[in-house]
Amino acid sequence: MKTEANFPYKFYLEESELPTAWYNVRADMKNKPAPLLNPDTTGNK
């Protein structure tokens, strides 16, 4: 099993490998996660 340190930072895909459709998993979740926060607007500096 790969650890987080072994995963590449970027993935380079050919144009033919790019996704043509996306699925919004969050829309179908029963227990939705907390909303995404912008670190610039949270007031934590």
C-alpha cells in the first residue's frame, strides 16, 4: 500500500485521457461534510 508521501503531486494526462464527464458525489451523500472554507476569510492568521 502506498503512503501519502509516495503519491505523485501532479498527474500529467494526454488529451485523450482527460475526463469528459464528472459526477458530484456530494449531492448524493446523506451526511454532507462541512462546507469548504477559504483560508483567507476564516480570520485565522
